[in-house]
Amino acid sequence: MNQEARSLIIGVLNVTPDSFSDGGTFLDPEKAVAHAWDLVNEGADVIDIGAESTRPGSAPVDADAEWRRLEPVLAALADQKPKARISLDTYKPVTMRRALDYPVDIINDISGVADHLILETLAKRGLVYWAMHMHRDPANMHRDPLDGDEALRAVADFYQNTQATLKAAGFSPDRIWLDPGVGFGKTDRANVQVMRQALTEAARYEIVLGISRKSFIGRLLGIPDPRERDAASKMLELGFLFAGVRGIRTHDVARLKKLRDLVV
């Protein structure tokens, strides 16, 4: 199979003190850079670096604090040049602008889309924009979450409207990645349904999904420890590989790489 035709493996790198699955483990820049290299050596095509937790109920981090966590990691990776694309997980335009001085290839925006001015700038620079659907914000997304048909309609509208907005800002379709936001303001039933919807929409859009270690897996399958949800995550991610989604965001790169090597 052509390398570009395969789903990209996107390794998660949290440089935060409070992420739900590995909070604080890679807050130290040296440990973060070392883990980035571990992900690359395990087979990651993209390293997604985030400096603000988006777990349910999390508090926002100001842009300066976010950048203090990000900048030393980005600077080290710029010098070391790993053979993986760098994705920046942020919704703040000021952080996006600061990142333009570093070899960042992808902006992962959980808020959907930023203002038109920064979008035009990113499009002109040739970046990929990865936009995610979220109901409300991390602090409030699980108060009255979307369910059933309401969630499906909201995500379908998000795909259509966001694609149009990003095209108008100058992004080509291959540089528009759309994420249904599994676990972000949706009931467990809705999470399952929007995953199924994403598998069919993968023929129309560049779909990216992240379900690794998420709490709905723990609730549905009785696995309270996020680190013990990797095997269950892999079975869902295998379905994404079969559907040919653009990318899969995961904590467990090595085992996803083994599965992808079998999907030909």
C-alpha cells in the first residue's frame, strides 16, 4: 500500500501536569523530548504536542504558561529533526503564531476553528488545520451532553461548515482534517454513533479520530485505569484502519503500528 494512502499514526505527547492518562509524566522538557523520540522510533508519523489538559472539568491555561511548556520542546525538536511531522494541540491564536517560528506542520484545534486572520496566515504557510467538534468547552462539556441524533446532526453540520470555512481561508481539502470529538460533550451512546458516522464520512473528508484510553471505554467495559484501556482502544482503532481514516491519535503507537502493518 502507498505510504500516503495509509492512516497516519499520531502519537500523543502531553506536556501538562494534569492530563487524564499521563499527567505530569512528560512535563519536564527533557523527558518530553525523549518521549517524542520513543514515539518516532515506535512508528509515529506525527507527534501531537499539547500543553493544556482538555479532560472534562479542566481549567484553561493562559497563553504564556502554555508557551513556557511548549517552547523548549519545540526548540529541541527543531534542532534534532525527527522523521515525523509535528502537530501543535492548541486553540489559542497567539500560540499558533508563536509556533510559526518552529517546524510545526499541523495545528490541532479542539475549539473547531480560530479567527479568519490566523487561518489565512496558517493556510499561506502551508500548514494542515485539524479541527475538532466539541460541545461547549472542557469545563462544561459534560453538562447536558449531546445524545443520539442530535449529536450526529451536530457533527455532520460541523464537517460541512468547517470544511467550507477552511476552504474560504485558503486551505486545500487535503490540508483540512476533521475530528468528530469523541468524548467531548457527548454521551457514551453518542460517542459510539459518531464513530460509526466517521467511518462512513472517511470517503468524503479527511477524518482524524482520537479514542485512545478515553473514559467512555472505561465506563462501557469496566476499565477504570486509563493506562489499562490500550488493548480495547486498539480494537476500535483497527476499525478506523479498515475504513482508511486520515489519522488515528493514540498513546500506544507501537501496537497500532503492528496492526497497520497487517492492513494492506
